[in-house]
Amino acid sequence: MPTTLQALDGRIQRVQAELKRLGDLRPGVLSEQYNVCGTPGCQCKANPPKKHGPYYQLSWSRKGKSTTRFVRRPELRVVRSQIKAYQRLQHLIDEWITASVEICEIKRQKSRDK
């Protein structure tokens, strides 16, 4: 069954409403890092080693520039939430584009049928 213009417009309006509720956005990938220090006899050099960490690192690229920031443990929950909001933004934009392309195709077909 073909999708109607009204249904597609409703999808776009839903996407727009969700976009307004996203909150703070942060692109990137959060990773755990473990380090070995230079102190002789440290536990990180034992067998098996017990490395220092975890330390959390956020990496992203924007406008052709790569950036990395360390994230402190108390900030993790907020940063994860911001990353999730950014991923949701990407999904919503894709949904909007898909619906918009369908609308354009329906209108194009209707203008040809006249």
C-alpha cells in the first residue's frame, strides 16, 4: 500500500518534536584505557600485570579535525547520555530525509500524471 503524503508529513512532524527534546549532544566514542607506569616494582609490571585504570577517553572528529578528551569517572553518566542523544539525532535525521525523499517522489509522480 503506497504511503500517503499525510502519513509522511506526520512522520516528519514526529521527528521534529523528538529533535526538540534531545538535550545536550556529544559526538564520539568512549573507550577505556589502562596504563603501565615507569615506576620500578609497581604492580603494573607484575606477572600477571595489574595495570593502572581504567581511564576513560572520548574521541571524535568534527569538520576534519580529530579530538580526544579524558573523561573523569563522575562525568561518565552525563557524557554517555550526550553520546546517546547524538546517536539518536543521527537516526532522526536519517528518518526525516527518508520521509522527505518519499514525499518528493510522490509529488514528482503526481506532477507527471497531470
